[in-house]
Amino acid sequence: MMEWITPTWFILAGFLAGIIGEKVIFKKLETLVTNKQIVGSKIIFRSLHRMTFIWFVIAGCFWAILSSPLKPDIAIVLQKILTIALLFSVTLVLARLTVGFVNLFIRRAEGVPTSLISNLAKATVFVLGTLIILQTVGV
């Protein structure tokens, strides 16, 4: 029972760091960048919305797995699951960024259907992300 205290603290620390990162640091950084009126800053912050929390939780779970007394084969499977979750979240952020910047660029040009090109760009990012995940897993 005592060997599970450290992994539990890592998971709780990941949750706490995610909440602090999302509610405090992310919001202050967002207001700082928004006040400077940098082109595309809203797109970047919309793309990263809720992802910092997820990344901190995944990091906490990863450290919990490393410090837990699990059998090595179970630990490897759990690490692969966390790696898949992390890669999928990064793929989601990149897809959101791609769609946002494609829409920003297309709004300046006229006569091109925005939804078609942005959905094509999003599908391309998701396909590439899926291929990277499959390669990481070893399929």
C-alpha cells in the first residue's frame, strides 16, 4: 500500500499543475499576447484551449507509472496508451492551428470556398497524426 503513495501524488500533482497552468498562467499569457494585438494570437490560444491541462495530467500519469510497482509489461502498455493520448492531443492542436491559419489566409483572398480547403487541411493533419501514432505504436 505504501508503494502507491508516490504514484498517487504524481497524478494529483499533474491535475493541480494542469489546473494552475490552465487557469492562471495560460490566462495571463493570453491577456498579455492579446493586448499586443499580434496577428494569429487568438488562433494560437483557441488551438491550445484545455490542452495544457491535458498535457500536465498526462505527464503526472506518466511519472506515476514510472514510480509505481507495476509489472514491466503492464507499465509498457500504459506508457504506450499515454503516448498515444499525447500524440493525439498534439495532432488536435496542430489541426486547429492549421484550420485557423488557413481560414485567416483565405479570408484575405476572395472567391475560394473556405470550408472545403480548411477541412482538407484538417483531414491532412489528422491523417499524418494517425500515421505518426501508428508508427510510434509499432504497427
